[in-house]
Amino acid sequence: MPMLAEPSKKYKSYTPINIQDRQWPSKRTTSAPIWLSTDLRDGNQALANPMTIEQKTLFFQQLVKCGLKEIEVAYPAASDTDFNFVRMLIEKQMVPDDVWLQVLTPAREDLIKRTIDSVAGTKHAIIHMYNATSPLFRNVVFRNSKEETIALAVKHTKIIRQLTEECTARTGTVFKYEYSPETFTQTEPDFALEVCEAVKAAWGKAGPGEARIIFNLPATVEIGPCNLYADMIEYFCRHISEREKIIVSLHPHNDRGTGIAAAECGLLAGGDRIEGCLFGNGERTGNVDLVNLALNLYSQGIPPNLDFSDIQSVIEVVTQCNDLPVHPRHPYAGELVFTAFSGSHQDAIKKGFEVQRTRHAEAEAKGENKYWDMPYLPIDPADLGCSYEAVIRVNSQSGKGGIAYLVKQHLGLDLPRKMQVAFYQVVQDTADREAREMMVDDIVTAFRRTYYFGGPSYQGRLTLRAFEISSEPSVEPDGETGDVQDERRRFDGTVLVDGVLRVIKGEGNGPLSALLNGLRTHLDIDLSIREYSEHTMGEGKEAKAASYVEVVQSGEIRGPGWWGVGLDSDIAGSGLRAVLSAANSYIGDRPLPELKLLVGFNKQSSLADVASVILNSLQLELPKRLQASFFEVVQRSVKDKDDNVLEKEVSYDTLIQLFQETYGYDVPAEQARASLKSFKMVYLGDGSDSRRQINGELVIDGKARAISGEGNGPLSAMLAALHNLIEGTFAVREYSEHSIGEGSEVTAASYVELTYVRGEEEKRNTAWGVARDTDITASGLKAVLCAVSKLDLKMKSLVNGN
């Protein structure tokens, strides 16, 4: 059946209350009402699967923790489960002395008696009786006249008075009485007053303060707007006698979706107390939400006298016990209520936090209140135990401000505006492509990957490992202008290029231009800086510099740019890392030219440059004399190939190959002239010296030779053994060693320079040997043999095969 074009033919409008001088619209709420939770009664009866005793116990404990002082715990006469639950709370002494247990009963004597029995022995109890008073229920459901309806309420009120007085005399329980004219908002206002006056008279004990009778005026079904409910409450409060002896309690339902508004307007109209449920559970569309009401007050600076400092734990208990979720958009409690996806909203929140931070600092300095005043956030999420992580979340509708806010919150980086625009496009492309929300971790990971930021997992093809910035001496003043030229800077650094350590050198007006000069010279990466900014992160000893660089291809200042970011405790290091971050984005996956040194007799590269290549590539820290020796080898290699060439570019790979061939380093044993097949070193000392004896087997010129020799140490023992095989005399001119690596992966590197004098000719030869082994003794012995392999030896004749 479709909706009617003229619904007035089927539905009647509400009847307004004629109050000529209504007061409630001009009033303000300045204090919290008395709160009553009816989660365990009204909320529980609305569940498809009512709570177990264990669940009700957990819920009760949560209500007490939140600060509820009046809790309607059951309809004890309805079931043994409810009755036993109430008795358990009392007998196990789970009810704090300042908490009132409220129990509900209909107007039936047998049920009233069982209800009172359920709370006997507790310190404070409220007996809540109801009967329906509206024409619909009087005429259709119960077929009672007005007089019969009043008589029913009066009779059973007197029964409650008698039974509670007897219980008090027997157990000491202090009672209050609450009466509800059920379906109040559908009852004639004057008849509701008549019933309540009769009940008050029948009770006969209403007095001021704690002796007040409670009249609960429920919107059992919400049938009109919130202003109608307020009018009915004001009318009741203005016409009931002995108002000072009455607590007017409000019990709104949410059939029209205005339960919160009805409750707040009802308080303005004179209400003293509100009955409801946490997060609005209840029949049909639910009871009024106590959390929402309390936090509405809190956000207006009014203490609600309820504590939701850890709202997530409250949500967990309520959802666990009710087996109902809290809607993501539920006020204050939903997972999305403090979240902005819209770009304009995110930008406003970001700016709001920045301005508020400054405003709060100024207020604190003056000893003034630090007021919360934020776009789109009426309450500080932190007051409810929530973090700011979910305040800004990103989807395809989000803006650069929100994305920048998340980067700042989680990485501490305050991106320049143009970089915000660049990274915004990265995130939007991903969100559009995947058609989903970008979570915080997604955004942080995208940032790290885009700008190669955050450690080894995100490093690009170019990574700064070490650097030194030095100054060139100032030049003389310009002859024409008299101005002193700026000092030049020199960059000497080690950069990991596609997994290989390389030496990069360059000069410029500052550290960044010097690095760019080095990249241009060594890697053919020709870039210029278009924009640069920096800021400090942290304070004191923990402070670091964050730098942001946008580079463009040289000569194309208006062309496309590439952004980079760097973080370092040193400001120069921060900027250098930012340049390499941007350079990584620029080069993408295109091949880079092979790194080369310009060497020769008109050399540009120095001895230290060549040594750095060996160090970075092979991790070998060459002794100074070996550095000089190899540098001469490199220079001769240029001249040897062409007498007319005095300098030439030599690739790193060629340089490494030349080193290995020259010194026998890492050459396979079968390719070496002399190699160690096996050995055993024996200690001969008696405590006064350190003599050693070596026994083993060598391979020289492809032939295995047994060796034996003694000396003051392993190397001299090896030389003694060699003297038995080779004519002439060996001596160690220089020896050094160092470790490579750490822990279980450590190896020893040894460097030996040998001199060799052969027979009467007194011809002296020298050679260096370099070797590496996990055993430091073996490393030294192998280095000796590497040097031996490079010498012009004369073997002794074999005697008897030895």
C-alpha cells in the first residue's frame, strides 16, 4: 500500500497545550539532573535475547563505575531470573551504600509483594509502580473508566506504603516511591494531574528533600514534537500541588527521533530527573540516551556527574551485554563521530589545532582557562579517552590539509604547502584506484615509499652513508665591486648507489649545491633546487632537523618538480638526505652511468679517492703505503695502454679488478702461484718466548710441497718454511690487519709487504699481499703467499722428491 497523498485522512495531529505564558523556552539548564539507568529493566526487556545474570552483573558494575546513583535493575515479579539477580546483588553486597536500587511493578498486590521481597535488606530502594492512564488504554486495553483508573492507582499505592513500612521495620531498608501514569503524553493533562494528586494523597508521606515522591511522566510512545512534551511537563509542574515535595522524572522514548530534544526541553520545563539507557537501547526506537544527554551538558561546561572518560570500555560492555552494535554515527560514541573525510573539513580542523595550540600556550602563560574551540569538534575526543588518530581519515573526497595533518601527527613532519599538494595527489590516486578509505597506516606507508623516508625498508637507489662538508678558502675581493665572494663548499661523501657504496665529490655555494654538483659529475643527474624549507622536530638533545626540497631539471625552473624529505640531527645532513630523496623520485628506474674516476698523471682523482673506492667496495682499509703503491699501479695502467694518454676515466669495476689482480685478493687457489692447502701451528714457547712451528702443505706452481718451519710468530715461521723451498731471503717489511663485519659474520683482513733478496745477485724485490679469512692466523699466512705469488722466485731443486 503506497503512502497517502493526504495523510490527515488517516493520522490525527497532536493536540497542543494552551499555555499563554510558557516559561521554558527562555530558560537555561545550569546543572545536571538526577540520572536513572533503566538498562537492566526497560533496556533488557527490549532485547531479542535478554541478558544472562552474568551479563546483567557486568552491566551493573559498569553503571556504578560511570557514576549512576539510581539504577532500575529488574522487573522482579516477571521472572525468577530477575528476582534472583536482585537478591544476588544484595546478598553479595555488590550495591554501594550511595546507590538506590529501583524495581518495577504493575498495580497488582501479589506482584507488589514479590517486588518488595526482592529488595528487602538493601540499604536504599525505590519501588516503581505504573498503570496506563491514556484514553486509548482505558477504553481499549483495560476498559476502565477514569474513576476506576484512579482507584486502581490509589489502592495499590496504599498497599506499597504498608508493605514497605513493614519491610523497613524488619530489615531497615529505606524506601522511596515512584509512580508512573503510563502513556502520560497521550493522557489528558488534567487527568494526569488528577491521578497523581490522588496517588500523592494515598502515599501520604511526601515531604521535602529525600522524602519527595517521584512522579515519572513518560513519553511511552513519542507522539508529538519535543515542544509538546515540554509544554506538558511545564503544565504539570505549574499545577501539581506541593511541588517542593515532588521529583518530576522524565522518561522519553525516541519514536520520532527527538528523544534527546524532548528530554532537554523537559528539563527546561521543570524536570528534575531523567530515566534512560546508555546509547539509547529500549523498546522500538529506544529510550533516551543518557550518554548523549550527559555529554551534551559536559560540552556546555556543565558537570554531568557521570564519568565517560573511557568511553570505549563503556561501549565494549554495553555491546557485549546487549548484543547490539553502537552505530558508527552515534553521537560521541560512534567510531566515525570525530572523523572528517571532507577536504574542507580536514583543512579547518588542521588549522584549528594549530591556532588552538598557540592560543592555549598564551592562556596558560596568563593563568587563564584554555577553552576548547575547534571547527567541527564540539568536544575534545581526549576527554573521552579517544586519541586524535581517527579525527581525520582519508578517502577520495579528502583534501591535502587532512592528509598533511595525519603526516604531522604520525611522522612529526610539517609539510610545505606545495609538498602537501604533491603528496595529496599520490594519496588520491591510490584512493580512487582502490575505491576505499585510506587508513593512517596506508598514508604513512605511502609517504615513506614515495619519499624514501624511514629506514632501510624504504631506502631508494641513492642513500647517504657518510659525508664531510669542507670550506674552500675565500677568494680576494672582486676587483671591480670590492665585494668578497661567498665561500665555496666541498662535499666528500659515500653514497650507496644501487646497493654499492660509491664516493661522490662535488663543489658548490653550499652543501646542497655541492652534492648536486657531485651527482651531476658522477651520475649524470642534473638537477637544481626550486624550493627549500626546514623546521626543528623535538627539543634539547633529542632535537632533529627536518628538511624539504623540491628539485627540477637544470634549466627548467618552471618544469615539473620532484619533492624530497630528510631528517637528521645535523641540519646539513637533513638537507642532503632531502636532496637524495628527491633525486630518487627523479631517476625512477632508469639506468645510471657507471661510476668512474679520472686518473693518470694529470689526475683529478687523488690517492684517497682510489683508496675510498676499495674501502667502499671491498671493505678493505688499506695501509698508507699500500694506498700509495696501488695508486701508482693505477696511474701506470693508464700510461701502459697508450703512451699519448696522461689521464683517463677508469670505472669502479675496472679499478676493483685491477686491485684483485695486482695483490691476489680473492683469487681462487687454483689460479694463484702459491696457495695454502693445509697447516697446523704449534706453540713451542716455554713461557719466556712465543716461538711457533708451522707444519703443512703448500701448492706452488701447481705442485704440492710439504712445509715445516719455526719462527717467533706465525709469519716468521711461514717465511722459515719458505726458505726451505725457495732460494733467497724473505722479510716482512710491513704488516697490518683489521676485522670486517660484526658478530658471527666477522672476518679478518691482513696486509703484508714482503722483501725478497735472491742469492748473490742481491736483487731486492718487494710485493704486497692481501687476504681475508675467518681465522686471523690463516688470513696473515694467505697474505704472505699472495705477496710471494707476485715475486720473481727461484725454487730450490727437489731432493728425494722433497
